Amino acid sequence: MIKNVKNNTVEQVVNKELCFGCGTCDALCPKNAIGLSIDERKGIYIPRVNKNICNNCGFCYDVCPGYKVDYEKLNMEIFGKESKDILIGNYQDCYTGYSKNTKIRYNSSSGGLITQLLIYALETGIINGALITRMSKSNPLEPEPFIARTKEEIIEASKSKYCPVPVNIVLREILESEGEEKFAVIGLPCHINGIRKAENKNHKLKNKIILHLGIFCNHTPNFLGTELYLRRLNLKKEDIIKIDYRGEGWPGVMKIITSTNTHKISDYWGFIGSYFFYPKRCLMCGDGVCELADISFGDAWLPEFRDDNTGRSIIISRTEIGKHILQRMSEEGKIELNRVNSKEVVQSQTLMIYLKKKNFTIKKKLLKVYPYNKLLRSDIIDNSIALWFYFSTSLSSNPHLKIILQYMPLKVIKVYCAIFNKFALKKARKDFKDQYKF
């Protein structure tokens, strides 16, 4: 936590490399004195404060999820109780499931549940719009958060985006919306954390957002991952017309459309999703399953679904509104739901949850920050894994290594990451064994 700062703006967060680039500060600034732009060296969004307009009121700092997230306080405010499950947070029910619309399911990331749920909420009048993200048509490598108000717009924004996304910049549009309009918001844990903090400071926003849908997140690859991958494919950025990171079944393919060709690639995640393209702040994230959402969704990486090439989600229903909507959709035949227990949720995301909930002792010393409370204590093996993790991530900021990564065989990168994953997963299963009887 940052204390006793003279400059009471998000500049302090940026200077300590704690910024997610979520956009909450941009949207909530009373003076409209903040704008986000891409830092080309780091490959992430960074807020810039216009000091000619800023009056140092501190509002941007107060709503920022980057420097601190008080989960004890927020859990009490949202759920009325502290979480008893340190790995996945407060919940009412857990499921696996998918959309029964085969087209939506096939063209989504993992079962099409979020897309189907938003369409249902819109068509039944639960919401008037949804804050979602599509890739920009004018600049296909950059995301475009927007308010979707039609079924077609919701479908257009389906599929994951494996690049930084400043979702929360559109919160200003929600605040400026007409009268009694209600909205759903969809985001990663950092986005939902920022929205929850912003709602505490702005009751109008809290009244307008009635549904928070969270997406599980291991990390968000910076723009450098996609940029270098395109170079490996000998594709020029200016020739790209459209890019989809997922879709066409599960786990899906990356589809790159240029002016002359269409490329479909299945093994891209071994490069873009490798440990070389982590934003620094992702190293300090303690929430991988979006603990403050009404409903959280992730890929159902369970043994029984390995051969399911159409996709399904693992779902954590956390609040009454989330539970109610899921039950209604299931009863009306819109989605398929199958109840599972918390152990199966953790099994489906074991490595990610381990990296989020442990290794923090050494990270705190290396990064000199500690934004979260109630995490698991680290031992010497956890700290060794964290050092390896930190080292790999730091390498990508070296301009010479970027050149090496551009030409390094993908097999070498995969083997390097696989060794790390195997070692960390073994430790994760050992640590979670007592609680979940793995």
C-alpha cells in the first residue's frame, strides 16, 4: 500500500508499476483530466494526468484497484460475509455448463455462456446494455470496449481478447446514460475490482450496474506478445484486417485475416501466453477467479472434458441475482448446467490459483508492494518458483531478448514453460491436498 504521498493521483500507482491499465481512473475523474494511452515499451495501457486540469482531489487514487484491494471489506459489503474459501472466494453454487445454441457455443471461447446470458438479460429486460469488448475495426490489434445494446453487438464481442483491455473507461458512458437504465459489466478480476471500488465512491454507478460477470484470468499478455508473434509469422501490422484470439470450437484457434489470406493457428498460446509477456502488475494479482463478481466463468479444464471440442465453462455463482438468472435460463432451456463442487473448480484451475495465492513473500520483497490481504503463506519452494516466474517475466522487457524471442523455436519456449508448469503444478497439488483431498 502507498502511504503519505504528496501527489494524490494515479501517477503514484504508475510510478510504482502497480497500474493494471483498467481505465477506472479515466472514467471516474471528476475533472476529466485523465486519458489512457499505450506505453510502447511495456506494451500496456498507462493513464496520463493532465496537470493543467487536475486539482489533485485524489478520486482517481481512491478508485484504483492497482495499489490496494481490501477483500475483507469488499466481501462484507457485497456478500455480507467474509469468504471461508481462500482459493475461490464467496460462492453459492458451482457448475459446469454451456449455451444450447450450437452456433454461439462453437464461436465463443468456452461454451458461450456469457454471450447467451447477456442476450437473455437484454431480451428479458433485466438490462438495457452491457459493457463488453470487441477488437477495433479501424485498428484491429487494439481492443474497443463499448456498450452493447443489441443481440448482434453482443455476439460480435464474443471470444477472449489476449491483450490489455481498458474496459472501465466506458463507465463514464454508464454514468451519463438515461434515467433508470440498468447495465451488466463483463471483465477480468482487475476490471471488476476497479468497478466495485468505484461503486463505493459513486452511488449512481452502483445503482446502474446490476450484474457483474467475471472472467477467470491467469494473466493478460501485453501487446508485445501478439506483436512479436506476428513478426514470427512474417505478417505486418498494417496488413491485418481482423484478429480473433479464440473461437471455432474448444480450445479454439487464433484467426488472423489479412488483405490477402486467412491464417488459422492452434498453438499460438505457447508463445503469446508464455511467461515472457506478463505485465509486471499481473505478478502481484491475488485474484484469478474474479472473487467480487456476481458470476465467474472460466474454461472447464477437467479430465472428463478433454475431448469436448465444442467447449464448456466452469461457473461460480456468488450472489442471488447471479443464481436466479442462471436457474431461469436453465429452466427455459437456454443453457445446460451441471452442479459441481468447489474441489472441481480448483482442479480445473489448480496452477493458476496456486500462482495467484502463493509465492507472495518473495514477490513482496522483489516488487516492494503488497496490494492484497488474506493470501497463503509461502515456503522456500514457493519462493523459488516465484523467482523463476519473476526472472522469466523480466526478460521480456530486454530489447535484445525480444529479438531472440522472435526467432527462438516455439518448441524451446514450450519446453521452458512446461518445466516450470510441471514443477509448480506438483507443488500446488501438494499444498491443496489437505483442503481439497486431491
